[in-house]
Amino acid sequence: MLGQTGQAANGSSDLIKETTTAAFRVDVIAESARQPVLVDFWAPWCGPCKQLTPIIEKVIKGAGGKVKLVKMNIDEHPEIAGQLGVKSIPAVIAFQKGQPVDGFMGALPESQIKGFLERLVGPLGGEGEELAAEAETALAAGDARTAADLFSEALGLDPADMTSFGGLVRALVALGDLEQARAALDQAPEGAEKNAAIAAARAALEVAERAASVGDLGDLIARVTADPLDHAARIELAIGLNGRGDRREAADQLLEAIRRDRAWNEEAARKQLLQFFEAWGMADPETLGARRRLSGILFS
């Protein structure tokens, strides 16, 4: 959009735009016959306007196209604001079916702006959530490149979306771009390590990094065949198999190590299996199956 910064906003030209007195009837009155339109009255000298801008634009972009935002610089176009009785800015007025129906003044927090929109259009669809869901489907289908693109697009709508952030890291891992995945993960906001999506991404990356350093799988298979109690080789084999995408066999190798000697090396095999679960996702079919088999071993 062409807004207070004079720059075009990526992907939002149809949702957010500047208007003029001459274009107001088309941009607001006519458009509001199709869907609600918010009019944000602002001015370049207005500090609270600058606070409101990124918040309201974020909410609009995340509303799934249910509402549009039209911005009007009252220094350049004071007539409409005067007709509507706007006496202080920022002032936001909602139009539906050609008529002003609600509004607020001041730089409200994001939660209150969302509440304002939901009074107009009901629960917000969340375009970012839809993109993330599409990305998860693509990733599960093995299309990591599409998944990475969709997660990136979702993050463009909401850079604080930890679900998409973690998903992007996992997609990069699936693409084999471990260096980029590590760089992305290192940029996660402080405290993000407590987020489940970030924890899963970290587990996936760590498992992939370990798999990259595993030696020849044939040698490991030979070691385990020659000595079934070589748990170190069996765990390395499991990591290598997982890195190759063979989750079931990777889990089976660790389950066999647990069955033979659960306590070996401070339960290293069980801990590695739990890290696999975290990396795969708790709803993954291989996670669910291996959990059942693990329970059978531990409680038999």
C-alpha cells in the first residue's frame, strides 16, 4: 500500500490502501456494500497514529480478507473527517453497507482491535493459520519446498507466529538445508524455546545434524548383527535410519535397545526415542505406533 511510509506493503494492496476525498465514495462507500471497511484517519505528525499503524495493519492482514482498511491523511484530505465529526486522531470508523456503524479513537492494543473487528464480522479466520495448515499438509506429503514457501508467507503476515516459525525450520530440515535451519532457529525470539513448535523444530534439527555425522549404515548394521548388545551402534543406526526417512525401523532399533537394556547409558535409547517423537510430532502415525510398542515393553 501507499501509506504513512510511502512504501508498498507486500501482499496487502487489496486489503490496505490510501484514499482521497475524490476516491472516498468508491474506496469506502461502494466497497462497504460488499464487506466492512475500516477508515483510519491519520496525519504524519501524529505519534499515536504511528503506534496504531503496525498493529491495525497486522490485524487486518490476519483477518482472512474479511475486512479492508482504508487510510486517509487528514492534513491532505480534511473534508471527510470534518463531515464525520472526527475531532482527534487516530480515529477509526467502520463502514458497512455505505454507512458508518462503529468506531474507536486512540492507539488501542491488538487484542482490543481484534475484538472490535469480531463485533463486525464474527471470529477472525486467520489467513496465517490457513497458510500454516496448508504448509503442514504439504510437509506431511513430502513437499518441503512448498511447505517452506507457505510457512514463510504466514510469517510475513505475523512474524511472531511461533507455529509457522517452527514449521519453517522443520521444512528447511526436510530440504536438507541444515545451515539455514540453524540460522533461522538462532533468530527465534527470547523465550521461544518454551514453545512446543520451536521445541519440535529444535529436536528435528538436532536429530538431522546428528544423522549427518553418522557413519556408514552398513558398518553399523554389521556391528549390531555381530553384537546385539552394542547399544551405541544401535542408537547410531537408529539416528542414521531416521535421517534417511525410515522412521519405523529407526524406532524399532531403539525399542530393541530398550527391551534389551533400558538403563544402558542413563536410558540413552529411551531418551533418543523421545527426541524422535518430539521431532516427528506427537500426532505422527509413527510416533503413535512407537509409543504403543514402548508401553508394551515398559509395562509388560
